[in-house]
Amino acid sequence: MAATRYPVAPGVRLNVRSGPGTNYRLVKILPYGASVPINCQKAGETITGPYGTTNLWDNIANGQFVSDAYVYTGSDGYIAPRCS
């Protein structure tokens, strides 16, 4: 079964970081209209985005994190296991 994918906020090209904060290295930039899987979630830098203010970061691939404030999950809390 394919992993659930969550849409990135409309009109946003989202920065993907190597860890849960803007001080981490920029890995890549997602295109407009992207959707992402969420493998696990981790607390990190607090970010304000289209979906509120949160310190949750979503792991979308090995070593790739995006702020949950830019991903529509339908929840303000954890929707995936915590990253170890």
C-alpha cells in the first residue's frame, strides 16, 4: 500500500531541510502543487505558515524535513510516529 501523501500549501515552493529547522542545510525545493509522504515527525524550530504556528517538522524522506506549518494534514498535532 502506498503511503498517504499530504498536500503542500497552494502557491508555495517549500524548502526541504536536512533537519527540523531553518538552520539546517537546504536539500531541495519542492515545486508548486507538491504533495509529500510523512514518514515520521519531530519537534524542532517553531515556524508560522499557512496552516498555523508549529514546532512540528515532517520527515518526507531520509534526511529530508519540511515544516508542518506548510503541509495540510488536517491536524495541529502528530499524525505520524515520532522520528527516533
